[in-house]
Amino acid sequence: MEANSPYLPWIIMAVNGLIAGWLAGLLLGGGGLIRNIFVGIIGSFVGGGLVRAGVLSIPYFADSPWLHQIVVSTIGAILVVILARIIAR
């Protein structure tokens, strides 16, 4: 795949979402592959919004920006799972 492929950001977001959703699933239990991807992607938007709003402040990992993205996405995914469980009750 080319480096300038229009699909590359979507693939990166899916991989980031999969990792974040998997980590949230490990911490909170449950979830399959598809659910983890969706929770992780939604969590990346939630976590990113919280960072931009100044509500969530974590140190930036200069050596690994991927790690920073995954940490923010995982925190957002955990919040999404907790909120979904509260609403489902």
C-alpha cells in the first residue's frame, strides 16, 4: 500500500481502535473483535476530545507518539464502556 493512500488514515484508526478496545476489554472484561474496534474508535474520539478540552492531561511520550495515541484512546474507550454499562442498567 502506498504511503499516500487515502485509506491509510482509516487503517491506522482501526488498528489504534483495536488496540485501545482490546486494552479496555482486558481491564473491564468482555468484548469481541468487532466490539473492541468500535469501542476503541469511539474511545479515541472521546479521549481526543477530552484532551483538546483540557479535561484529560497526560504526559506526551515524545519517543513514541503512537503510545500517546493508544493511551488517550484506551482511556476514552474505558469511559465509553463504563458509560454504556451505566446506561444499560
